[in-house]
Amino acid sequence: MSRNTTPSRLEAVTLGVVATGAVSIAIASVVGATGAAVEIFGSPVPVSLPVHDVPMDDMADAAGVVAAEYTQSLVSFDSLAAGTRWLLWGESALPALATVIVCLSLWWLGLSLIRQRAFRRSMAPVLGTAAIALVFAGMFAPFLGAVARAQVVEQLPASDAGMFWTLLYQLDPAPVGWGIALALVATAFEVGQRLQKETEGLV
């Protein structure tokens, strides 16, 4: 796409829909994080705790079932320490923040494409910031949740705490992988911007 051409009506509509959808998803993420805050900082506080070695006795004799056990238990507490609440909310807030940054980056990209200025100077830093946000949220959000749940398990009676994992950190590699891919896209835009400058200089 050059400076002397304009996108077709279909391209403009498609880019507009993508940009609008990105903003809508960003708003939904903010609403979701706000709802999580209301739940976590209220009372009672529901906390999903990972359990281990808890068999499902009701399915022990089911046909075709070799083994069955519970992996999660939802436990509601009438009170939790403020630090634990903040850690639990951080587990939800970090992915929501990363989603907002990525969606705003897509909105900016769509707007730039509509205006025929895809390789503007700000594009690479914007996409790079989104990539860092994805990797950071993907790595640290589950860590905050693991620490928070470890603190919750510590306040349980010893007779009941044995069924829960003391510290269980489960990393989802998908956000990290998407962040790395987005970083490569940001690098491509940086190269494109440099080539565009060189071409304009030759002209």
C-alpha cells in the first residue's frame, strides 16, 4: 500500500471492523478485571484451590472408568489478608492489562492501515510493548496466583491442608509464544520502516 493509493471500500470496512472489535475486547477485559476485583475484595472470597490424591468415589464403579480424582476445589473464605487478595486480583488483572495493550495496538495498526501509514515510526514500539506485555503477563500472572493460593493453604487447618498443593505454578506457554510472535512482527515493521525511508530517499 503506497501513499498514492487508498484502500478499497471492502478493505476499509474490514479494517474498521477489526479496529472496533479490538476496542470492544479491551473494554470487556477491563469489565472482567473489575468484576474480579469486586469478588476478590468482597466477602466471602471464593478461591479455586488445586487438590491432589482426592479420588472421585462416585465414579469408582462406572463402566469404562479406570481412575477418577478431583483436581480443583472452590473454597469460600469469610476473610483473607489484603496481600493475598491483591495477589489473587493480580492473577486476573495482568492478563486483562496485556489484552488491553494488545487490542489497542491492533486498533492503532488498523487505523494506520486505513490511513495508508502502516510503517509509521510509532508502530514498532507499540507492537513491541504489546509483545512484552503478553510475555510478562503469561509468566507472572500464574506465579502471583500460585503464591496467593499457597498463602491460603497455610491458613487452613493441618488436617485439611494436606489435600491441597502447597505451591503449584502452572505456566501456560501460549501467551509467551504469542508474545514472541508479536515481537517478530514488530521487528518486521521496524525493517519495513527503514526500507521505506531508503526508498523515499532514492525517489
